[in-house]
Amino acid sequence: MTKEAGARHTPGPTPGQAMPTGRQADGSQAQEGISMSRSARHALLTVLSACAASLLAPAAASAREGQPPKTEEDLMAETIKKAARGHSSRDRIEALRKLSGAKDPQVIRQWNIVDVLVEASDDGNPRVARTAVSGLGSLALGADPAIKQQARAPLIKLLQNGEKHVLARKEAARQLGRMTDADRYEDSEAINALLKVAAPGPKIPVEVVREALIALGAVGSPKAKQAIRSALTHRDLPVQEAGLKALRMALGGKHAAEFPDPALGGTLVRMLNQQDTTQDMREDVMVALGLLINIGVQVREFEKQLIGILETEERESTVLEAVRVVGLTGSSDAAAALVKVYARFRKTATGGEGGNIPVRSQVCITAGDMFEMWSAKSTAAGGVGAAKPLVDLLVGVLVEDPSDDVRKEAAHALGYLYDDRYDKVNAVQALIAVLSAARTTDALVEVAADSLEVLTNSSSPGKDAARWAEWFDRHKRELGPRR
């Protein structure tokens, strides 16, 4: 048999039999095949389009090669052009923001960027004007002294111009507050301008007064003391609120000691009790009271108000501020109030770790701060008695609080009982128990071991609970208070 004869033969259809779906004997596509392949046509066209695009891309790139790339000068010229009137406010704002980011003094001068921003600050669209004013402030903060003066002068003028839009004047005050130094002679003009606007009057919008007061607080110049004090007792609540914010900033500045006066503490306490005082204002009052105490001012009659807040207030942020500040008094009443507020917020805690974790943590932190405060005094006699309820509280927290974060703060706070006048027995015993507790974490063990080393001056047991237990049996008597 020949190869041809033995070759595999595929028979064609017999007479009357249909041709298989696909290609007919003459090479044409069967109708049924067309209908079956329609679902793939869209995908095929997509692939072909992509191929065409990739083939045409080099040609497009070649066409572009004939045009020189845009230089930085070209781009700057386009930006300056977009910042001009006649373009959309969106384009103008975008262009002004780009110009505000200029850092090179030579570029700023060459393109007269300050003048462009000054012109835009007079725009009828408040958003455009505000963006331009903000840009002047940015240039003043990042440029050399000459450009700073060039940018500051129009800000001062704009702030004092009653015909300008409120948004632009507010932004001018804000930017002057950012760039002005209380101790720099050349900045005195800006301070005086802010002082003029910070005095409420019929021709000055309250919103502008507010921003000027806050800016003066940021600057912290002693010249602003009277303006801020007057704002605290103003009839309009928004002005009082701005005065409080300004006072907070000024009391945190380098001239803080020049702001208090004998009546300031009483004014702040009265604001705590005002019916129309907002929650945010009360928090600002408490922060200001705390800052006053930190710089050595004795504030009478406010502890009772703070303890009242701790007993009834539900807003977490307000309670946090009250806990921080009441601890600064260092009194036994304050210590007792901390125990009560922890119990109140622990009782309302729900879920796995309980709610109100920040409040419970802050109670522990403040307790530690009070231990250290008492240690710093020449005698800790008053603190030793007040410390016992706080020590008992912290020991209980280590055992019972569901939050590992709160327990960690308690372990850290116990480490502030380093003064030999404190009784450390219960604290050391509780910290040792943490090392071998069934419910603990590596972070908690780390803090507990550190506090043990601080309280005992011994690090040899490390994190070994058994070795610490042996150490405790040998040295327990040394942990009692020494008079």
C-alpha cells in the first residue's frame, strides 16, 4: 500500500448532509457561525483599536517633536495670564495658588507676583480675593525681608479698608498673625493695625474683629493684653469666644507672664458659670486656667466649678480638660474627684474594652502628675494623705479595667511614686502581679517592669515575676514611707 493510499482520509458530507458549522467548503463563513461569533466581535474590535493606537502613537510623537518643549518661563507666563481677569474663577484660583508657591525671590520680583496677587485681592469674587490674600501671606513667610515688607504692606491696608469683602479682610488678619513677631520692631505696624480692628465697633464686622483678636493671640504681643481682656467681657458671645482663643495662645507664648492680672482668674471662673457659655468656650476657659496655674498664678474659687463639671458633665472633651486642670490644684478634693470621675465613666463603659477610654486614661495620667507635683514640694505631707486614694484607684485599674491601654497608663502613673515619703508597698505588689497575670500584653509588662525599677532602684529581676516576688519578700519593709 502506498503512502497516499494509507493516508488518513476524512470523509466529506454525504449527499443531503449539512456542512459542519464554521467554514463552508468554499471558504465562506456559515450563517450559524456568524451568529455564534457576534459575542466576540466587540472584544475583537477593542483589541484592533488598541493596536491601531499603539501604531499611531510614534507618528503623533514625531509630530510633536517638531515643537520645542515649554520652558519654565512659558509656564509662568501662562500662569500669570490665567490669574488675570477674564478667565474663570476656578482657573484664576488655581493660578493664584501656583504663584503663591514661588520661593525664589528673583522669580517673585521678575514676574511681579506680589503685584499680581494684590490686584487679585480686589476681585469681585470673594473666593478669588481670599486666595490672593492668602498667597501674599505665603510669599511673606517664605521670602526675603524686602519681599516680606512688600507683601505685608497691602495686607495691612486691606485689613483696615472697610470697603473690602469680609472674607478678604479676615484672611488678611489671619496672615498678619502668621507672619508677625511680637519682638520685631518692623512688625509693630502690623500689630497696631490688628489692634485697631480688634476693637469692636459699628463699622467693623464681628467676623473681622474675631480674626484680628485671634491673630493678636498668635502674635502674643503684650500690647494686645487690654484688647484681649476687653473681649472676654464683651456683650457679644462671638467676641468673647475669640478673646478666649486669643488668651489661650498668648498664655502659651513667650510673653505669657505679662498677660495675667489680679482679676483675670475671676473673669474666667465667671465665664464657666455663664448660662450662654458654649461647651467649646468652657474647654478654652479650663485650658486658660491651667496655663495660668502653670506660670504660677493663684486662681481662687475655680476648683469647685471644675469638680462640679467632673460630677455631671457627659461631653468627653470637656471632661478631659477638667481632669487635666483640676489635677494642677494638687488638693485632696481634686484627688477624690478623680476617683469619682473614673468610677462614673467606668460604670458607663460598654463593650469589650469599655467606652470612655480617653477619660479613664487621663485620670491615670493626671494621678501620676499629681504624685510628681507633690514630690517636687519641700514636703509631701499634704500629698501623702491625698495620694492613698489615687494609689488604690490605680491598683484597682491594673486588676479590673478592661482596657489594656488604660491599665498601661495606670502602671506608668504608679512609677511616679518614687519619692521615699510615699508608701509604695501596694503599688510594687500590684506591678509584680501584672508580670505574671493571665491577661496582659508585652507593652503592659514593659511599662510595669520599668515602673518597678523606678520604685525599687533594682533592675536585676527584669520581667521575671517569680524573682520580683522573692525580691519583694526580702525588701518589703524598705518600701514603706520614710518621714
